[in-house]
Amino acid sequence: MRVTADVDSIISLSNELTSQLVVPPSVAAGVCPRCRTWNDSDSNADCENCCEISARLGCPAVPLSVVSLYCKPSPLRDWLTCYKGRIDDSEPFIESYVPNVRALLGRFIIEHGRAIGALSDGLDGLVVVPSTDRPGPHPLEEIIRSLDIDIPVLPILRRGHGDLGFRKPSRDGYEVTVTGHTGQRLVVVDDVYTTGARINSAAYALVQAGCTLGAAIVVARRVNPGYSEAAQEFWNGQRAKTFDWAASPVVSEGNHE
């Protein structure tokens, strides 16, 4: 997977944004190996959210490939919210944030796209997770298309009738709208990950349609440092590390069994 548009400008802008990025953790005791947040044990067991996803969907949560952690409030959170705005206008669309999100995702693919493709011996397409409520296409699709990635963006998912929301993954949350993708090796992409309900429900739909999940990519994984003392300690430890584009983002194989 390779970016072919504006590589120099993407690298330049992404370097300017690096100070706002927080290093995701390596798999270790006290870290969830799937979504890269803390867990409440001294092992590297799945966190509570990932266990809920497994119970509801009947399969493990997808291992994330993730650029950065983020918290609320933060500039990164604002970029990832207002590059598209809220459909209820509670937070406005801010056009100047679009290049920031483009640079973050583009730089990740520049640095790690080859490794992601190698995980599944090549890729056939990229699928953006549809919004829960916003009519399509998702604004992230337009950003990805502007990067001229050498695999197609496939708009083959739509919102299903299942109850989908915060800590509510659903087997019917999304459905595949176009046939003929059985056996294809796909990457599923979203902008943020909070509890994993959306991207895991999307992954479930793709796999049930016969696709192979090569990777699940998010720009940022949210952490709530105020949730507990363990969460605050986890956040402080990751925030203290220096972000490096070549070494810091996580690349994980997106098996969804």
C-alpha cells in the first residue's frame, strides 16, 4: 500500500504535527494487545471493551494498527472531530483541519504501508467504516482518495439495522452492499477508536461476506486518563515518550476469527 500524491508536503506537514502525537504502547503486561489501551491486570490480557466485543460478536476484537493515542481535550481530538464536523452542528466543520488528518494518515501509509500489505501477502482494497448516523460518503473517504493510494477505496459497507453505539457492537451494525468481494484481502479504516464498536462491527460484516481482513487502521485511539489511576499512569507514561514516525505507530495483522 503506497501513497503516490504530494509525498513531500505530507511529510513536511506531518513533521510539524508530531508534537501532538502520543506513542501507542507495545504489547506488555498491563496493555491490551488488541486495542492498545491499559487493562486492569498485570498480564497482557484483552481489556474489558475487547472482551465485550468478543462476547457480542462471537469473535475476537481486531488487533489495531494505530498512529497515535489521544485524549479529550487536545488539538488532535479537535482535528479528528472538526475535519468533518458534527451533523448536529454542535461542533463545526473546520476546513483547515482536513490537511492535518490527511497528513497523519498519509504519513502512516508512507512509512508503514508496505508492512501492512506484507501481512496478508498483498491487498485488494481499502474500506472506510461508515458513520453511525452521517449520510455517506464518509469524509475520510475523500481524504484517502486524495492520497492516490495504489489500491482502490471500496464503498461496499453501509449502516445496517442493528443497534450500534458506545460499547454496543452489533452483528447487524453494517452490511456489505456489493457482491463479488469474497476472498479479497481488505484494510478497514476509521479516524478514531473509542470502545471499538464501529470498526469491529464493520470488520465482522466484511468477514461474514467472505473477505479477509488484512489490517484495521485508526488514526487515533482515545484514552480517558480520568477513568482510573491506572489509566492516568498509562497515559502519563505514553505521553512522556518521544514520537517517531518510523518507530512509534503500531502495525498489527487484522485477523478477525
